[in-house]
Amino acid sequence: MNTNTLKTNFALWCMLLLSIPLSLNAYHGGSPTTIFETLMKDGVLDITIETDLSELIYNRRRDDYQPATLSYTDQKNVPVYHQIEVGPRGKFRRRICDFPPVKIKFSKKALAAAGLKKHNNLDLTTHCLEDRDAGHFNVFREYLAYKLYNELSPASFRVQLVRVTYVDTKGVVKKMKRYGFIIEDDEELAERLGGKLCDCLNVDTDRMDSEAEVMASVFNYMIGNEDWSLSMVRNLKMVESANIAKLTPVPYDFDFSGLVNASYAVPSVELDQRHIKDRDYLGPEADPAVLGLILARYVEKKSALYKIINDFKLLPVEHRQDMKAYLDSFYKTIETLPEGSRRLPPWRYATSGEVRPMSVSGY
């Protein structure tokens, strides 16, 4: 796909962005309207969670909640306390992590009393591993994956990086301080996008917003994420537009992507992955014009994506270089894509680190 074509497609993409309703815009200041927005700040938010840590960590197969307290200091340096409920969440990570991911539930009555909306469920992605460095690097790299998609599309989950002090109310588990990040409530996401959540499987292609569908598919290809499915709606939330009854897929859960390269991630046997950094395009065959439009958006945002990674100094330079090198391989692929392509080619990562594009019929 030549440069002139990408420029033309970018111009079309700009026109498309102008048509996006204001409800798609993320919160950028002013008065917060949700509990998630009260927690949003530039950089890291320090929070404390006090609960029965033994119950949370060692009885993780249950789905019920337990009482807890969440506290932090707001931007006016005023201590804030919330009586909340917490519980273990997730599937794979709940089984293998030393410290499971956590779901957080606020009281809707307390939120209403504070003048906030009802969106009361937040997910906390935790450090997972007791190895402090590995645990933190996994968190940072997945957090950056979310931030990259925020840059590319408003139809993405907002996240807040946190440094959590965990305090055991029973005094059995030693106090610990670890990084994590909080993910926006999915109903809040849907409302922000001007729609509602759709609990649907095997969605008819006519119901999908074609640009949003390809945008999400290309993103998962860019970061080398094989752990998702449009047909099964795995690691996606479907948002149905209130106006045109179209569905927008919003991806999440990126720890099994090549870009994150989590220390516990394993290749997909079903997709014949030999390395977690292998790429396969799992999205639909797209109209060439739509694919070109979306790829132009990625080209236009290239510098901004690299800057997000460069500016994240909590992550050691060798990790940032590794992430940028992985993005390099994506950009080399799309910049040499033949005119009229309908999907992206498989790409394999050799153990030596060299790029090994696969030869596929039609490319």
C-alpha cells in the first residue's frame, strides 16, 4: 500500500472523526461525574486497600465479595475514604497469579449521595507475580497497551495507573506496596460512547460498525494479541449505538499479546503460535477501502504511539526499546501491504529476534 493511498485514506479518516458525536469524547477535566473520573489523574495515583488479604488471595475460586476500605488523597490534599467490596476476578490469571486480579464494587447509594453516577464496578489489574520486577513490568506494559488504544480510538477503556498499599485487616499477611491499574466500568464506557452494552454472541456482520470492527482487529494484530474473538466476543465488550443500532467492539485484556510479552504468557496451541510475539490477523476480511482508511489512522498516529512508550519512564529503557521494535515490525508490514489487500498477513518471530513474515497466498 503506497504512501499516497495512505494519505488519501487519512483524509477520509479525518472526515469520519468529525462525524463522531461529542458523547464519544473522554473525560478531560471539569467536574467528574463518576467514581472512576474522581480517581483519574496524570501519572500514578497512590491508594490503600484494607481487607482480609488471606481470604482474597487464598480463597480465590469464589465469586462473592468481601468488605474492604479504599483510601487515597485527592488533588486538594484531602484524605478520601470509601467503604467498598472486593473479590477475585478473571479466569486464567485468577488461577496462576500469586496475587489475583481484583474486582472493586462501590455502594451505589454512597455514589448517589456524593452526586456521582451509578457506575460502581471497577477492575483492578494487579502485579500478579511476587517477583517485584517481573510483576511491575507486566503491569506497565499492559497499561501502555491500553494507552496506545486510547490514542487510536475513543472506543477504548480508560485506565488509571495506581500504586497500591495492601493492608491485611487480620494482620496475617505482611503489608505490601505494588503497582497496578484500574479499568473503567464497562457500563460507563457504553454510556460515554452513546450506547449500551450488548450481551451477544455470533453477531451478524451487518450489525457491526465496519470501521470500529477493523480498528479493533488491526489493533490486536499490531500488539500481537491472539487471545480474543469477534464471534465468541472473548475479551471484547460490544457497545450498541443508540442511534443506528450498530455494534462497536471494544477490546481489553492484553497480557497475552506480543507487545506486553508477560512473563507468564504462553503461545496459543490452537493458532499454532511458536512464540508469544507471533502475529495473526483474526479479524474479518475487510473492504480494501475500509482497511486502508484504518491503516492510514495508524500511520498518522505512529509518532504519538512511540511517544507514549518513550515517555513512560517507570519502565526500563530496554523494555521500551523492545516494545518499539515490536511496533516497528507492524509498521514495516502495513507500509509494504499490496494495494487492495483485505486482511493482514501472518508474521512470525524467530527466537533470534529476527522478523520472519510468512509467505501467504494472495500477498
